[in-house]
Amino acid sequence: MRRLRSVALATLAMSTALIATPFSQSGAALIPDPGVKGCDILVTAPVGHSCMLPWPNDAFTVAAKTTTGRRINISATLDPANKSGVHVNPKAQNLNDGFSPGSVILVKVPGLDLTRSGIAPSTNIGASLNANAPIVLLDTVTHTKAAYFAELDAQATSTPDEQLLLIHPAAALTEGHRYAVVLRNLVNGEGAAIAPLASTTAAWQATPTSSTRLRHVQSVLKTDLKSVIGSTVPYLAWDFTVISAQSSSTPALTMRTLAYKWLTTHHVAYKGSTKLAASNYAPAFTVTSSVDTGTTRDIHGTFQVPLFLKDTSAFSGMNLDGKGLPLINGTKTWTANFICVLPNSLSPSGPAMPTAYGHGLLGSAREVEGGSFRAGVAANMMGCATDWVGMSESDILNVARNLNNMSTFSTQTDHMLQGLINMQFLGRLINAPAGFAADPHFSDGSGHQLFKSNDCHFMGYSQGGIMGGAASAISTEWSRVILGVPGMNYGGLLLNRSVDWNEFSSLFNPAYPNPIDQQLVLQFAQMLWDRGENEGYVAHITSHPYAGMKAKQVFLIENFGDHQVSNQAGDMLARSIGAKNHQPAFNPSFQGGAARENPPVAAQWGLSKLDQTKPAQAGVVLWDYGTPTPPTVNRAPDGPAYGQDPHGFGRGNTYLMTQITTFLSTGIIPNLCGEAACQSTTP
């Protein structure tokens, strides 16, 4: 991720005045008592705010003929409204057959004291699996506990009466499974026990004449949670269903299939042949400039991709067929840009190693030209980037619109899906003999090709590391993946913990001023964000690949104390893809340790030791540049107490570059740190 410049923020602010949604009288009514259809009777809603608590919750689903047997059913008149009284339109979310696999569990417990209650914090995730843990997250299919950490919403410190308890799964929850949540043995600030909610007691004592909801919760209590709670009435319990793989991935996989079929008839063929295998075809492309500077060649151009959006404007939504699935928009195309940087002469070691490169937050393909890939070119690599549609600088005005009215957020994730397809076609241009290999700008002038054909890899940093797993899960263009300073779960683990959010929240928070609404709206957004970022695909990147795909080898690179992409988000990704890590992972005494307050009890909890002599299916290395420990709650490490942001560090770290090139060429993440944590004083 990267901070937007002040001028960009000013542009956003001015644009919102032009696209604000008019006040809706019908959407301005206060939320009634929670017995109203669309609310859950378990918890009394805060006056004037959404009754969508606790969240996620199968009370907000209906029975349906889907893979999970459920379908999301969020009320369009009871969910959060913006300052103009316009409720979030949940039409797109209501197509899902379950909730996000990384859903933050939201509940309000007045007076709760986390420490006195013994609730597992982010620094001690292992405590969440203790036999007497006050919060239990139980997979009702496997009957196993899921690890988590919990915190009170630090974004709401000025309004403590509206602080939600945020429960973060330590890894993505299993697709299609139903989970039960129970809170028990809770204690307030005076050390007194917090009594069970009246609704929980009513559910415990439910009879055949009780409401359907109470009888369902009774089943959760006395069947799903019987082995956990015994005969004691807890504070609160409920259940929810996680979205299935079919529901989550169908839009992207449908688009991918249609795009490659389109390519067989809208292609450039090698040397004019039309009788080659489909894998030899490349999308039509044009080189618009080629400039040599020193030992580097910088090539710009465009390529054609089938258009799945209604049009190419930043505000356009998906073009859908009669079944609600993405459909190519006739003969229209998206003209995608590309920028490739590579050595301009053949190295003694041979042609350069090619990568498709994913850029940072709301950036552009130009990132590959700067310091981000300079060390790569010096190491005989080629980097090719395209603007990551949906999350590029051309999407800034749409981001501004969405932050003011999240009913339009689906247009952003629709563009992200188009961006995933664009990235596949960039990979095809690198691989296919009719692609870049056929263009003289990619040779040294003596007939020697400057990069290896059919050997594309993927490397994404920051946002590129957050969306790169999604692009890789649906790709047949590369098999080795580097995700630098990566993460997952924008709505839950990334935004509140990032210094970048300070600028975006200056638009979002005034539009949704209540902190409870803010957290709920971010969770609504995450249900769509899953379509374009790692969270929606983690179960299929390094194992259980989608049909026709191969499991990818992945190298994750984290920087301790990252100010923009939290280590919690990177660690969640690592656990979710089954990564193993370099050990020891972390040394709290590095650089004297003077500012290492609240170090993690076990850095990168839950990961086993990586064998760094063999190819790795998934490995992670935590690099430490001596940065102070970031906040242990959902707050950004903003200010001088947190030192220099290490987010962009690593370009001068020759050990890291050796790990990168060795992994891409062999699949091995070499151990260059010995029996110590990986540390560097060179950014």
C-alpha cells in the first residue's frame, strides 16, 4: 500500500460534492426493537443504528437451493445508513451463500474487560484454544476450535459506549462450513461476572412453542456447543455459515474461461500460423515506446482484453447474463497498458527471468520503473506491469464515491475482477511465442531474446501482495509466486491498522459517523472484496486448486512493524495457505530492543519450521529492520514513536534479493540468516 498524495485527496474531496446521493426520507427512520423482521432477537440494537449484530449471523440468511443451503438476506432498510440517510444496498451481498471466510465477528458486550476475562489478544493467539477460553469459535462440521484473537474497537475510543468486541479468526475459515460462537465467563471492569443475556437464557429454556429463532439457538447451545459449555448458560451464542468455494469463485472463474475462449478467435498467432495449440496464442498488443537508459530497457505499450464491464468508465458495473453471471460485452475490449523493464543486453547467465508485477495501493504500472524493481533488473530479471484495474489511480474517483455511499461498492470489485483477467493476459504475453518474444523490442538487436519464454512468474508488493494470491489462484500462466509485504482481509485486518487509512477515513468516517456502523459497513464491503483479493482464494492457492489449475509455490515476505500492511494480515495469509516459516522468526532484542514493547509471545503463531534446503510449497520470512512494535489493537502505527515505516524496505537487502531469485529459479527459499532471525540494517 502507499499513501495518496494530498493533491489526490483534495481531488477526492471535491469529487464527492458532485456525486453525493440525495437524502432519502424512507431510509432515515430509527431502527425499531430487535423483534422486527430483519433483526436478530438475540441482541438489542443500539438506538438509531443497525440491528445487524451479532455479525456474521445465520439470522441474516434464508434457506435456499445453494451449495451451503443458505443465502445471505440482509435487510435493505435495517442495515447501516450514511449521513444522508441512505442505507447500504445489499443486493450484491445477498447473492452469496454465506459470509466471508475471514469475517470479523462483531458483538457488543457492555462493560467487558478483556484482560480480566482472559480473552486472547493479538500478542497471544494460542490462548484462544485454551480449554477455558471465554470465547470459542467452533467448526460444527469438524467439531474443532478455530484460533482467533480479540480486541475492543480502538477506532471508537471517543465513544466507549459504542465499542464493539472484534473477534478475528487467525486463519481463513473453511469454505461452506457452519461455525458456532459462544461467549462465556465474561467479567467487567470491576471484576464482576457479566450475566447471560435474557435472550440466551430464553433460548436455553426454549420449548416447542417458542420462536423458531430461539429453538435454533437452543440447538446451537445444546448440540453444537454441548461439549464446550456443559450445563452452564453462557452470555451469548449463535452460528453462521461461511461462503462456499462455488459461490466465492464463480465470477472470476467464469470470466477466466470466457476470456481464454475469446482469445482463441481474437489472437495474434506466432508467425501467422493459426494451427498451433491455444497456449501459443497471445492477445493483440502494440509497443508504443522503447527507451534504453544505461543498462535498462523500458518498454511501454497496450494490449487487448475482452470487456466484462458495461463500459470502460470508472463507475461501470459488470455486464451480466440472464443468470447473473459475468458476460463478455459483445465485441468491445478493454485496452490495457503495460510497462516492462529489463536488461538491454544479454547477461552471461542467459536471458532475464520474467515476472508479471503487481503494483501498490491505487498506483499504476509505472511503479515497476522505479526503485521497486531496480534491484530486480540488476539481478537479471524482467518485470512487466499493468494498471491493476479496480485498485489503480484511475479508480480514485470511484473510491471516493464509494466511501460516501457504500451501496456502489460493487462497481469497484467488478473492476477488480476485470483486473484479474487483464493480469492473466499480461502473463500470456510473457509466455506465448506470439507475445513479447515475437517483438524486436524485446531482443538485443542481434536476434537474441532478452528474456526467457514460457517462464513467467508473479511478483507483487503491497497491494500487489494482497491481490496477487487471487490472480495466482486462477492462473495457468505462472506457478511460482512472490507476495511482498502481503496480507488479506481489507475490511478486517488491513484498513484500520494502516496509516493509509487515515486519508480514506477522512471521507468514510463523516459519511458513516457511528463506529458500529463503520465496522459493519466494512464487513459488508469485505463480502464483495473477497472477489478480488487473497481472502476469497486462499483455500485454493497452494492446495486444493480449482479445476484446470495447479497448486502454486508461494514465498511471502513480511517486514516487522509495517506501517501500511499489518503483520496480523500477513500472518493470517501465511496460516491460511499453510505456509511454514524461517525460525527463529523474530528477535525482540534486535537493535537494542529499547522500543520493543508488547512483543508477540510467539511471532507468526501457528507456523511450523520451513525446510530451507528443499522447494517450498509455501514459505514466509519475517525481515526485521529494527522497527518498534506496532499497536496491538486496530490502530495504525502513526507517529514518531513507531519509527520509520519499513513497508518499502528490502530493496537494498542483497540477502533478500538472493532469496527472491533463488526461489523463482528453483522453488527453494534459501536460509541466509543461519540460526538467527532475519535482520538487516540496510533498507
